[in-house]
Amino acid sequence: MGQLSKIKLPVSEELNRFNKLFSKTMKSKVPLLNIITNYVLKRKGKQIRPLLVFLTAKVIGDITNSTYTAATLIELLHTATLVHDDVVDDSYERRGFLSINALWKSKIAVLLGDYLLAKGLLISVETKEYEILEIVSDAVKEMSEGELLQIQKAKNLNISEEEYFEIIRKKTATLIAACAASGARSVTKDKKEIEKMKEFGIKIGIAFQIKDDLFDYEKTTITGKPKGNDIQERKLTLPLIVSLSNANSSERKEILKLISKKSSKRLTYSKIYDFVHKNGGLDYAHEKLIENRDQALNILKEFAPNEALDSLIMLVNFIVERNN
């Protein structure tokens, strides 16, 4: 049994029921839409987000219908943002498969994303889960702000460490925090409990993104992420930001010039890779990864022990130690 399968054990029955319900939710009277959503369903990833919803709920109380609504809303909105992101980034691959816009072009991909967003809103209204809708809608707003901030900074190549953390908090951590907060809200109205889970989500969301950024500087194909992908998109992530701040003026100018111009990709990645290793960017990023992991684990110590809590602790370590 793999590590993720062990983590899912306390909520395996709930996840199985959720998957069946989610498939029904995606159904439409439009044949083309059913073909596309079926493609999406067959290529779902690790399901970290719905897993978080169910585990955080079960740490605090018993799973309710509200928990299923929260998980469905999160997964619909997350899928919609991924589809839209691929259009924005002109990306033709997602998790090793062709993206929606690669197969059906960007117009259909945008409409699919809109459809999924609308389904999420309708389900929330029909079930009167207004507080959970507010939690998730706020996360989607923050994600959009984070994307726009990153685009703005990528254009000028002038991002600071503080701005980097603001971007990844908005882009990645807020949705993961929404998973934890909505999971908690589905079983309790205790605002302190919900806020603790939200903060826990922020910490593991930041750790998740730092880990993802570190993959760009690993000489391996196991991650499934092309080496230099962030560099190609002119995204300055923590390892490079720190290395640039540690370097002298001439080195910094040379590296920024390499990122700016359309030079040989292989040569550019190799030089930047060596630069980041030499100037301590990877070590610093790893320290921040561990720091956020430890802060997340400390928050979990405030909850009473149970099987779901054990799985949540394992999930934190899985996020930090994963290979893809």
C-alpha cells in the first residue's frame, strides 16, 4: 500500500462516495460537455484537496452532508481554475496528458471552466451552504489576485522575497486553506477551530508551493515537470530570488539578462541551475519549506488525537517529501 493510500484510510469510504457523487454532478444534457468532463474525471490527480476537506472535518467531528458539499465545491472550482490556467499559460499538457485547450481549443476550455464554476455556485445555493461558499469564493478571488500579481512582477523581473510569499499565499495556499476551513465548517460553527484549520492550510499550502518550485532545480525527470519550466515562463521563485539577492551586481545582471532574452534553453537552464546552487538559493528554500511544515504540525497538536489527525500529519510530511 502506498503512502497516499494509507493517508486516505480513515476517510476511504467517504472519498469513494464523494467520487460517485462528483461524477453525477459533472453530468450534463449536452453530449460534448459529457465527453469533455468524462476526460477530466478519468485523469484526476491525487485528490489532495477533497482529501483535506474530509480529514479536517473528521479531526473535529463526524462527516456530514455539508462536508460532501464542501468537497464538491472545492473540486469543481479547483478543476475550473486548472482549465482556465492552461488557457492563460498556453499549456498543452496537464499531469502528463493533453490539456482541455490542446484537445478542444481555448474557447471550449474557457466555457468548460465557466460551466464548472456555475455548477459550484448552484450546488452551494441549492444546499444553502452560504458560509462554505464564502470561504471558497474568497479563495478564488485571492488566487486571481495572486496570478495577476505574478504576471505583473514577471514582466519587470523585480520580485522580492516578501512579494514571492504574498503571491504563493494567494495563488496556492488560499485554496488549500479553504479546503481545511470548509472541512472544519462542515462539522462545527466554532470560529476558533475553523480559523486554526485555515491557518494550518495556509502553512501546508506554502510548503506545497515551495516544494513545487524546488522541482525546477532538480536534475531528474521523475517529477514530471520540465527542468527550467518556471524560468521559461519568467517566474522568479524563492531559490532564484534568494540567489539573486546573495549575488554581486554583475552576476545578478547576467542572470536577469539570460532570463529576459530568448537564448538557448539548455544553456540558460544550465547556467541558472549552477548559479542557484552556488548562491544558496536551494538551501534557503528548503529551510523555509521545513519551517512551514513544522508550523503546520504545531497547529495540529492543538487538536485531540484520532485516526484522521494521524493521517493529516502523514499528509503534511507527504507534501514535503513527494517526488512529483
